[in-house]
Amino acid sequence: MKAQAPGPNERFPAIHSRFTGLPPIAHGMSLPSRAVRRLALLLPAAFVALQPVLAQQAATRAPAPAAAPQAQPRYLQAGDETPWIYRGSDVPQDKEWLFGEMPNGLRYTVRRNGVPPGQVSIRVRIDAGSLYERDNERGYAHLLEHLLFRQSKYLGPAQAIPTWQRLGATFGSDTNAETSPTHTVFKLDLPGVTAAKLDESMKLLSGMVREPVLSKRNVKAEVPIVLAEKRENGGPGERTADATRETLFAGQPLATRSPIGTEATLNAASGRSVSGFYHRWYRPENTVISVVGDMDPALLAVQVEKWFADWRGKGAPVAAPSFGDPAAPAGADPANPVGETAVLVEPDLPRNFTFAVLRPWRQVNDTIAYNQGDLRDTLAQALLNR
């Protein structure tokens, strides 16, 4: 049977595949030398013929979208402006830290830090500790710490823990908070951070701090948890700490302002009373935010401004309460005004002797001289303790 001459697709399989997109046809023998010469002659002509088609395709192809310009922070302090934390100070500035202050009074600071890589740490500090409580509000600052995690604008009831876990933060170690006599701090460490994850986290934090749900139902659900914490922390250590504080700070609010509060005031707490404490102290001018991590500091600053710049306090601002001044008891020697003394007996604890030299608390500038004096005090205490 006479063999048929190869068709065009069989003669030039490589060209057919190149220009039609179909796979080349396999052959069991190589092309004859004459076909190779034909191929060499046809290739330049084929490319010349394709130029108008390729040019038309290039002309009609949609241009690649331009990258959106990154938003820039509006309230970073720059140039010759003294950062808010260095006002009145002669301590040399650490230029790695960038500081911002917004018109609503909120202050913030950001810094790049690549250790550990891929992590961002956020701290939100509120000037609202147990010293800011009235007599009928004892324990409210700490109770609020719990309530902000319970429900807020962007987090439904009991959704905080699973939401932070979805973002990679372990509740308790990566996500936590603390309440002291002078402040409440909310803490978040985000591993494997991305721009989207940071944005969502700042959104959630803003909802917690700015718009918690302080309903009667939430308060009544959280009070038993706080009271259980109070019972768990009781014992000789707690009794000694309370008695020591009452002795050293006799006559001052700190003597009786333990952050855990009292059973009477906590059991009497309501959504309305806790809301009153919240609106009095949870305000932008009482807030400082610090964000440090493995990202562009400008992006960190943008996120703070995006979620907190429009925050406004409810009602007129209230001045911080007086922390009181130490006072010697009546009849004390003015030249050697020894204050209160006490002997505590707790068989389960080691013997200990404590004394304190008290000075009135006054706002001071953070100068080199002040820090040198503070260092001398610290060294003196270390020598006495040893």
C-alpha cells in the first residue's frame, strides 16, 4: 500500500503546536533534511506574519491595575516637635520609637521589631484602676476588664476566646489583661500577622474598648466569676498583702483600694452603675496605645488612627482623683514621724520585716536627674533587702 505524504501538521509539529496551542503529533522517525531546511526557511516568515496579530493583542490587553497608594498616618509627631512622652524631659530620645497624638487626646507609640519574626504586640492602657473607684464602686475597674472580653460591638456573647484563637492568639498567654490601682491594660500578641489580620484585630479591640455591652445580664453573669477569683486568691498571702497595704498607706485611698473589690460592692453592681464608671474613665484622653512588631511602623500608626481617631468621650472629662498624702499619726515626733506599725501572724509564711519611707505623690518631669535619684533609691532598697 502506498504511503501517503505527511500532512502539514505532521511535517511541522513544532510550528503547529506553537501557533495553534494543540500538542505536537509524535513521530517514530526524524524529519528528512529537506524538511529541516524548509523549517528554517519558514520560521522567519511565520514570525513576520504574526507581528500584526501580536501587536493587536498587546494593544487590546487590559493594563495591570496600579497598586493603591498606602495610607499615611496623620498624627505622627515629626520634625522638631517634641514627642508627648519627652515633654519636659532631657532624656535622649530613642528614634526607633514613633509617637502620635490625636485631636481627641489619645496618645500612641509604634515601633518596628522583628523579634520574634512575624509577630505584632498591642497594648491598650486606660487610666482606670482601683484608685479611681468611689466607695460604692470597689472592684469595678477589674470587673470592667472582664466585661470588655464578654461582649462588645464586634464580638457577640462569649465570642472573644474563639475569635482570638482563630486569629492565632492563645487566650490567657497571647490575649490577656491586668488591673492595678492606677490602670487597666489590655494585651494582645498576634503571631503570623498580616495586614488583614492586624486590621481585624484593631477593629475588635476598638469595639471592646469603645463600645462594650454593659447590660444587666452581662454584669450578673460576670460578677460570680470575679468573686470566684477573689476566693481563689485568698489565703495567708492575700491577708498579709491587705494588712501591709492598710498599715503602710494608712489614711490614703490605697490602703483599702485592692483591685479585686469587695463582695458587697460587686454583688450590688448593675449595668447602669458599671456604665457610669466606664463613661467616667474610658475616654480617649485617658488612653495610651502601644503597637510594636514585625511591620512597617507607618502601617501600625495608620491602624491606630483608623479605629480610634473618631472616638469621643461621653460627657465632660473628669479630673483624676487624689491619691492622698501620707500622714503621721497624731502625737508623732515631727523630727522622726514614725507612722503606723503592725504585727501579723501567719504560720504558713516565712518571717519577714517590712518598712517604708513614704513621700507625697507628685507629677514630675522624667529627667536624667530624677532617674538618677530613682536609681539611688533602688540600690538602697536592694542593699537593705540583702
